[in-house]
Amino acid sequence: MAIIHVDGKEHTVNGADNLLKACLSLGLDIPYFCWHPALGSVGSCRQCAVKQYRDQNDTVGRIVMSCMAPASDGTWISIDDAEAKAFRESVIEWLMSNHPHDCPVCEEGGHCHLQDMTVMTGHASRSYRFTKRTHNNQELGPFIGHEMNRCIACYRCVRYYKDYAGGKDLGVYGSASRVYFGRAEDGVLESEFSGNLTEVCPTGVFTDKTHSERYNRKWDMQFAPSVCQGCSVGCNISPGERYGELRRIENRYNGSVNHYFLCDRGRFGYGFVNNKDRPRQPLVKRGDARVAVSADEALLNAVNLVKTAKGLVGIGSPRASLESNFALRQLVGSTNFFDGHADAEGRLVKRVADVLRTGPVPAATLRGIESADAALVLGEDVINTAPRVALALRQVARGKATQMAAEKHIPDWQAIAIADIGMHHKHPIFIATPDATRIDEIAKDAVRAAPADIARLGYAVAHLIDPASPAVADLDAASAERARQIADTLLASTKAVIVSGTGAGSESVINAAANVAWALHGRGKVVELVLAVPEANSLGTALIGAPGLDEAFKAIESGRADTLVVLENDLYRRAPKARVDAVLAKARLVVIDHQLTDTAARAELLLSAGSFAEADGTLVSNEGRAQRYFQVYEPAYYKPDTVIRESWNWLHGIRAQQLGQATVWTQLDHATAEIAAVLPALARITEAAPNAQFRITGLKIAREPHRYSGRTAMRANLSVHEPRQPQDADTALAFSMEGHNGVQAGDRPAALTPFAWAPGWNSPQSWNKYTDTVGGHSLGGDAGVRIIEPAANAPKAPAYANHVPAAFKASTAELQVVASQHIFGSDELSAKAAPVQSRIPAAHVALNAADAAALGLKDGALVDVQLDGQTLRLPLQQRAELARGLLVLPVLPGVPFATVGDVARITGATGA
């Protein structure tokens, strides 16, 4: 720690920080542009100037850039010095000389860091009267808009895109005052994290195209604290609504999880909420037609179906909340409730839960991943299954440069010096996957192998670390040498992270990853484990504990049950079509969903559920962090004929009427509390967020910024009279700006912070006002609660998994099926969003190029694949790096369900 003096006041700060970060962490305002908490200092914009003095007796001082000056013990500075203030004001004027005066029409207006800093410096007039420099804009794809004339050349965009996120297709061109930030030519930005440019850029150069289509100012949106539904990582988001539709998703800071960045699936995949074809009223099938009915009639129909059922089966969902899954479990009974994953996938998720709950190694947070200095990835293409983990792994590789700089006593905020020192050095990352991945470039070694051979490699590494773990028989020399190199590297690390998951479709791969982590732990090494699971609440449903989907189908097929209740799930994504058709033909079907899926289309009764934007609930991420998401808006306020209820509300209402009793759960808290009381594994979920009775100075927390305008016209098409705002009994949030609006940043608990705003700070940089130190953890603790921690009684030498698989024997006659995920298309919900749909790859199958040649198949040929009793006809893609003997079926629209690990045969081709 260090003591510094700012304008005569003494402060204790972290002496390793620069003065800018130290002052911002104290709550003091210094304007800045080129600096960003995640990117470090380059000192290019000169905006953060302060006056620094030799000591308390120095009255002259000198101008320094606070981002480039250390917060050393005994430092004396002034932010309010007249010369420093004049310097900062002149910098703004220089930057504004070419900036267009287009704030009224700029999409960044009211959300703009440049506006904030202009006001903060006191700059109010411009003396430049000449022609401004102009640029042509580029077409950058469906996500990002480009307006280069607003650029102030802070270089944040390229530093983020190229250095932090590893993108290759965006750079800076030109020189002096005519630099240009964009691509060499028009084209879609290739990085899966390109959307962060909209928040990294301090002006309106990069804007959110999905918001542009239905644009409104930030202060005219209603927000809620929420959790991304796109994968299992659990990134925190701030969805914004206007006129009853979602308009934008922004990053919501969580110091343990996503910090400042989201992936493009999570940021731009929200369109399914607004889709016109989603059910907004209950629908009853009458003959060949679907008829919309009232909520009361829908409940009556549902109760009749339940009461007349010979047997009732309920299928849950890994994309539904814990509360909704538990409500279904209560309705049908615990023995008739079934896991909603595909059967094999469900077993893998349960194995992940077992590993995390019974083993001695903790699940890694994203922040924890980034602090590692070695990593091993077994079987998981994380950029497509858990994208934010891939971005964290990039920071593991980059961490070598920071380590080298520290050895030379260079602080970790000196971005240029660190980049120069570590230009050709990375921390070691080893990747073993069936096919090439987009992060192979950061790997010290990347190997392509079948899942069984990936598992064998992992088992071999674990055995070399701890001979008590099972050995691998008949390991080939190359694999043995690779295992030795990996084991030696992991043992030499200060902290290692082991990454795996369900993506390879192999329990052996998960077990091998666990063995490596446990072996390192047994040797006294610091190690953390990342196990990716398929969907937002996959781990939560596994912790409920229920039989698999196959058992549910057998109950219908055997005649033991004749009525099926499906919660937010499309069974055609979980099992072969022929089997699902046969099961649904024998059952009366009730579906509760917010999307019109193939399963919902077969329903006798479809109950219109709320999406994450219209509902509250709890999810459990792959880290074992229970987090609450909150309703953004009440849809019936804008369209009174809308009948959308939260899934748990529908299900509990059916149960109450079935039993002839009053509704017991009148609030979400009641459902959450009952889960915690009934299921020990979920006992702590009540700690994920404050309950509905929480207040600040007697007030609920406002969902709307205090400048929210035009409310009296929100329903003018219905009535010129302003009705009372919807009342939210389920949460401590208010559907209005009347309530606590966080004027003092940090007053609101992190789990209840809908959006970031602080006096003088309107842009996403205002999140710095909500952290204990800039770039640190949220004030009062990060949102959510970890409900899975290493077992307190876990033995130091754990019971290693010992079922080492046999070596894979490649054959073109019988190909092993593996699944491939894609960030755009594999997630059911985001695949329904129009901007994402334009990025979804075409349906296909893939083979190793040598296997294709052996079969006489050409790239692009239509091939017939015999698989699990069905014939698939899809175009062929040849992959040079795909392991031999494998057939890849991507999880994409147009590709039927297939069980990973099954045998497939190529029986014919057209255009071969």
C-alpha cells in the first residue's frame, strides 16, 4: 500500500496502481480516453493530466499523465490545479476539432464517454472554424455499425480487438491525423467478441446495429439485472426495454464472472424475445386449429388434463429456471419428473456435478482462469460452447508478458512495455480436441484426436503427476512424450487451470480432466477446474436430481402414463424424430414455453410463458454460481390482450386448482425458499439476491433511469390517461423511475443493479463507480452465490476415475459420430434471432480430408449417412485437421438429432 496526497488530502491506495486508477478507485474524477481498466495504459490521449509536485513544499509542480505515473508512496498531486484543468480542456478541444457536432443524432448520445469527459473538463466552446476531416464508413456485418468520423484516435478499439481478444481483421491504417480504424475492406468482423467494441469505444464509432433498428436513448429504456441465457458461463447482462420489446443488451459488471466483456451470442442473440411468432396467449387445439383462450380457461383445460390423466409425466428444461423446474416437479411428483437434457448429455452433466461436488478442486471463476499460468483443454471447443472461457484463456497466454515485465519491475499497467517484452512469449496452453479450434493459435501444442484418445492422453498426464492414478496401457510413443511434456509443464506452474466439459460427448474425457486436476491438487499445486455444460441452467437441473429423458419416454411408451407436461423444451432437439413422434402420438401433451417449437406445435394445450425478459428466476452456472435474473418489463402493460405468465406461475396455479386449494406461492421468493428447504444441494440459492422485501431508505430500486421520459405517451394508442405502473410483488425492483435510482453509485447490491449510472458518468465506464477498486470486485460482493465448493471432507488422495478407454481405431466403414457446436446456431434461443441467423453456418457433415478421399467423396458432395436407423442427406465439408475415423454432425438448424458416439456409415453420395 502507499500513501498519496491529492489536493492536500491524504489517501491510502494500492502502490502498484497508476495514479489514474488509484484516484478513480477513491471515487475521484479524472477524465481519460485511451486508458481502460482491462487494457492498461499507453498515454496517447493526454486527457488524464494532473499536476504532480516533488513534495508538500513544491508550489510549481509539473504536468504528468496520471495513467503513466505510479501511485508511489509520498506522491503529491493536484487534480484541481488551474494549469492541469486548462491542459485537460485544451486536449478536449484538440480532439473535438474533427469530431462532428452530431450528438442529437448520434446513437451514443447520453451513453457517451466523450460527452461525459467533455462536461467533466468544462469545455463548452470551440474555436476551430475550418473544414473537418472526413472518412468513409464500412459495412462490418449484422452486429456492428461504423461511423469513423466520430473517432478521436484513442486506439482502444484495436488494443481490445487485437491484443485482448486476439482478432486479426480490424486494425489501424494511415498516419498522423488521418488514421483509420476498421478492416482492410468491408466485411463481417470475424471475432466472436466484436460486440464489445460498442462499449470499449468512448464515442459513437462502433454502434449496436440490433439497437439501431429500434433505437431510443439509454435514459428511455427500462432495465433489469439479468443473466445471459446463451450458455452455461452465467455472464451478467443489462437488458433494456422500450414499448414492450427488448431493444439492447449490455454488459453488467461482475468482478468474478464477465468483468467488462460479453460474447456476441450473449449480446446480440436476444431477438427471440421479440419474435412475432412466439405464443403470447394460451392456445388450445380444437380440431386442426389453434384457438387463443383466456388465462382462466387455459388453467381449467390444464387442470382437466391433469385430473383425467391415467399417469402424468413432466419433462424439465436446462433453459428454464430452478423455480419453474421445481414447480413442474411438484405438479407431477418427484418420481414422475425427468431431466430435460438429451439422455446421454444428461448423464454427462450429472457427472460434471458429481466431480465438482465430491472432488477437492474448486471450479474456476473467469477471473480465476485469467490468473493461471498454464492450462490444459481436454475435448472442449470452448469458443463455441463457453465463449467467455475462451476469452479468459487468451488472457492466460498473454499473462506471460506481464510476468516477464514484473521480473523487470515494470508495473502491469504499462501496456506498451509489456507488449514489447512479451511479443514472442506466452504462458503454455495445451489443447486436445477432435477438430481445430479458433484458439489453437495461443496453444503451445494442439492435438487432434478422437474422444477416447483425448481421454487416454488426460489419464496419462494424471498418472505422470501422481502414479496413484490409473496408468494407460499401450500408449503410443508420441502420446507418451506429449503427456510427459504436459505433466512437467503443469507441475512447474504456479497455478494451473484444467478445462473440459460435455462438448466431446465423453464421460471418459470429463473423468480424465478431473484426474489431472485431482493429481495436481494431491501434489500441492494450485489448480482450478472448468467443466462446461450445455445450457444456462444445465447444472441447476442436474442438482435437482431426476431420471433421464429415456425413462420419461418409456413411461409413455409402456402405457404407465398418458399425459405429458413439457417445460420450455423442444424434445426434437433431445432425441431422434421418429421416437419423439411415437411418444407424442401416445400422449396428451401440455407445453409451457415462450417459443413456438416443433414440440409446442404438437401440444393439445400451449401455455404462453415469459422469456427471461418477462420473468424472474434462478440459474446455476458451470461455476456452481446461483444467480438471479429479473423481469425487465410487464408485457401486458403495453398489450392488454397479452397473456404471458412465468412458467412457475402457470404450473403452481395448475397444482393449486388440482388440489382445490389457494395458491401457496404468491411470490417467487416462496418458490425459491421451498426449493432450498427440500433440496439440500440447492439450500443456499436464497442467498443469490436480496428478497422482495429488500428496500433502500424505504424504497424499491428503480428499473428506469431518473431521466426516463415520455411515459405519459407510452400507451397513448390505448388511452391518453396514464395508468398506474405495473406492481412487482416478486422482487425489490420497481417498474418505474420512482424508487431508489442509485444516485450514489454502489448503494444498490450488485445483484439488484439494473444499469450503471453515476453523477457525471453515463457511459459503460460508469461501472467503475460500482467496484471496490477499479477493475476489482463489485461493491458489497459480486452478484450470485457459489453453491458448489470443494468438499470439506474430500480426501487429499481422491478416488480417481479408473475406466481408461481403449485406443480408438479409425475406420471409414464405421465412423464415430462427434458433435460440433457453433457460437451462432447451436444455442436454441439465440438461433431464433435474425442478426444471429445471418451468421449461422449451413447444415453439413464433416470428415477428415483423407477419409473423404478414401471414400471417393468430394468437398460439397451430398452424402447419405446411415445413423441410428435414419438416413441423413447433407453436404460434405472436408477438414484437414479433423481426427480420422470421425464424422462431425454440427448442432445447427437443419441437422437432425444424433447421439454422440454412435456409429455412422456413408451409404451414398451425389456429386462425389
